Amino acid sequence: MARYILKRLLLSIPILFGISLITFAVIHITPGGPTVVQSQMNAKMSPDSIAKLKTLYGLDKPLHLQYLNWLSRLARFDFGESFNDNRPVTEKILERLPATLQLNILSLLLLFLIAVPLGVYSAAQENSVFERLFTSLSFVGYSIPAFWLALLLMLFFGVWLQWLPISGMASVNAANMPPVLQIYDSIQHLLLPLFVSVFGSIAGLSRYMRSGMLEVIRQDYIRTARAKGLPERDVLLKHALRNALLPVITIIGLSIPGLISGGFIFETIFAWPGMGRLAYESAMSFDYPVIMGVVTAGALLTLLGNLFADIAYAFADPRIRY
């Protein structure tokens, strides 16, 4: 296993290099740029000022030299400075990271606490009224766009009923509130983004869990366990569940990058100050260093998430060995 992990880590280096190279090329060949954005915001900016900005940002050099300079900084764990406010990219990422971790860790916990039992129970009740209703609701939940659901919830709970706030992590006067009210205010701001983040994923993961359980409970060893007179609860939870967790492990591995990159759709809609919103704002302003920092962190976590899933397969299913 140690040899396999070392091999995968070494193979991740050229993959990460290729991802960064493609990302760097794409963002630089996209029409526009930071100097174009700034010149549009200031109509009096002269061509000489634009040329000085390009020199300041290092954009006057050939692309391959710009990329080599970025790689040399990356080797020192330095993502450079933002074009918008000259702050270190690492500082901006660390500033937005807690908000994204708070939202995504809670959503992952809720997702697995709800979706896994639903999938197991649906498989155990195959062809029942509950299973058919569950299947119908799953398809409905899976097909609802996150941005549309977010807007509906904001309109209903925030505008019409005025029960919940619709933007930010805290109220404007939250700093002057007592500690108990600050916690209550934070929970109120968290409810809508958390619900939107979990809703669609529950439908998908529960369907994966149901399919995995249905495949496992038709195996010969499950029939043998039932023939031996074991209670159905023990058959499902002790014998079938472990081998049916492979799709769930895959989802966990793919969800690890989301802990950092966040969901830019609902983070932007709810003005949640997380990594997803930072990536969106950086893309809109052509802030190349921040874009490269966020993409590189997401790519690294994707590779590590896939490695984690592959290793977890061996522990969940004894038939898998590396």
C-alpha cells in the first residue's frame, strides 16, 4: 500500500503541472485582461499608464516567461499578489477559507446523515409505496437548479415572510449583539445557503446509495446470511452496508475539493464570503494570481481526494487490493 501511495503522489506532480499550464494558458488567451478592466473603469487612463500597469504586473513578458516566474514562486509556496488590491493571494485565500469550510463541512455532515439512511431504507423497501415516492422526489430534487431554488427561497423566506436574512454571514450590527444573539444571527444567515447546498446533493447521493444496496443484497452471501436466520437489520447494516459504501466513498473523495473551492453559484447569490465567491470575483476582474491560486488548490485537493477514495476502497471492500 505504501508503494502504491508513493507512486500515486509522484504521478500527481505531472498532472498538477498540466492542469496549471492549461489554466494559465486559458486565462491569458481569454479576451480582456486586468489592464482592460481598469482602463474601462477609468476613461482618462492613457496608453502610457496602461503600458506601465502591464510592466508592473509582468504582463509585458512572453507567456512562457510569465508561467516560469509563476512556477518559481509556487516552488516557494508563494502565489504572488492580487492585481486588485496588491494583497498576497495566500492571505486572501486564508481570509475566505473559514466561511467556506463552515458551510461545506456542515453540508457534508447533513448530506451523509440524511442521504445514506434514505438510500438504505429505500433499497430495503424495494417496490413499496415509500420507494416509489422516494424515487419520484429524488428525480424532482435532482433536476431543480440550485440558483433557481436559492432565488425562490430568498423571495419566500426573506422578502415575503421576512423570517431569514438573504445575504452575508452576519447582520451589520452583529458585533454589538450579546454572544447568544450573535450565534442565533449566524445560524439564521446559514440556514438558506446550507439548505440549497444540501438539497440537490441528497437526491443524487441517496440514489447512488440505493443502487449500491440493491446490488449488494442480491449477492449470494446476503442470501446465506438470511438463510442462517440473522435479523434483517443485521443483514443490512453489518453485511450489506459496508460493501455498498463504494459509491459513497467516491462522492466523499470528489467532495474534498469542494471544502475549499466552495460553490460559487449560491455563495454569489447569498453574498457568502467564501472561496467560491472569491473565485467568481477574481474571474470577473481578470485577477490572474488569485485565479491560479484557487485553481491550483482545487486541483491538488481533487488529486488527493481521488487518492483518498482509492485507499478507502480497499478498507471497505476486502476484494480490492493494490
